[in-house]
Amino acid sequence: MRIGFIGLGGMGGGIAANILHAGHEVVAWNRSPGPVAALVAQGAVAAGTAQEALTADILFSMLANDGALQAVGLDGPLLDKAPRGLIHVNMATVSIAFARTLHKAHQERGIGYVASPVFGRPDAAAAGKLTVVAAGAPADIARVEPILQVLGSKYACVGHDPIQANLFKITGNFMIAAAIESMGEAAALLRKGGVDPAVFFDVLTNANFSAPVYKIYGKIIADQAYDKAGFKLSLGYKDAGLTLAAAKELEAPMPLASVVHDHFIEAMAAGWSEKDWASLARLAAERAGLKG
């Protein structure tokens, strides 16, 4: 199958490579040429423009946010040039409001649309071990599902309305951020009491808290390894805002989400936007009078 791919960042590059290695022809476009060249070296075809990536059976896009999708034109202008019968799989984490705009724009142009955000960091994307969710019309899901299933260790269709997948992703990211916040506060308390957080996380993540989120972020927090960002704090801040916007629209009180969002603001103000979002734990340490 011929697959177009737009957006070869830390996540998109690994995802596109796995689609290629699954035996599909991949036509890739990215605003900066380096990632395209790396994928071409593996057998992909470089698209000279974003429009060329639409000359495919299915188009995948993995872009950072609402604005990035708008800049490329995937909310309308670029879609005007898409062939009928194309299905667009949008893997970005976007706002609920923009998710509706995207769905409507595709419907008006007779283009299939599936929202399929993922959970996982760049290493999981490269290894094909993401958690992949999707929502869209049953016929569209049926066409893209075989590809989505090769991208992760867990796949689930979560609804027939694409917006449901975006809400699923936003809510999941809130849970991860809340877990980071709780681990950061726990680590600060332990350090104040002279207990090594590394021992604490080693014990609990092999017993009561054995989920990958606790294992991955527990180690980052124990090592205070915030500089190499698998997921930038600025993106966590964005997603925390999306959570609150969805909560307001759906009238679902989320007091913990408000606290976490405020802490993201504080971390952004400290100049940590490019650091890993586990830097919430560093903030907790500094509030406790500790360094880092």
C-alpha cells in the first residue's frame, strides 16, 4: 500500500520507519529535510511538497499541535488538493474544538478521517511498542487498522467519532502528568527525610506500582535526568491546557488537573520548556527547598 506521511519528528520518524518496514511504500514530507533523508536511506520516497504526500492510499500525519496542522493546511487548504478516497490518519494530540474542525473539514471534502493518537516516548515509537488508539467511521477504521496494529504492543478502537480518540489521549496524558506530579512530591519528601528515592522507586515499581509510567518516570526522577526530553515540558503544558478546556466544555470538574496545569505554568516560567515534562518533579523538589 502507498502511504503518505507528514511530520517526521521524534515520534513521526520512528512510526514512519515501522510502516516502511512492514512492507508499505512510504512517501514522506517534513518541514526540515534531515529526517526525510534519513527515512529515504531506509527505502522511503521523498515528497517535494506536502501535497505530494497526499498522492497515496492513506495519509498519516504526526504534528505537534493544532497550529502545526493549520500551518501545513490539514484543516482545509491542503485537503482541497487531496484525491477522493484518501483516508487521513491524524496522530497528533489536538484540542477537542480543533478535532471537530478537522472532522468537519474532511467530511465536507469527502475525505476519510481517523484520529489515532499514541502513548509512548520516541524509543517506543522506534521499537514499535506504542499504545495506539483510534476512532473513526467503521469503514475507515477497517482500512487503516492493519497498519496501526504494527505500530504498537497495544491497539484499541475507542469509538466511531474521531473526537473520542482525542479525548482519550488528552485524558491519558493528564493521568501521566498527575503520576509525575505525585512521584515528584514523594521524591521531595523522601529526600528531605534522608531516604534515597532510587531505592524507593526500585521497590515500589517492582511491586505496587509496576506500570511502565511509574518505572520510566520513577527512574528519571530518581536520577534527576530532566535535560534529555523524551516528551518536552512545553507539550505537557499544552496537553494540560487541553484537558482543562475539555473538562470545561463537558462540565467535568478536574481539580487535580488545575493544580498540575498551574505547576506546568510555573515550570515554563522557570525556563524549562525544552526539558522533559518530568521536570514537574524538579519543581516539587525546589518548592521543598531542595536543589533540583
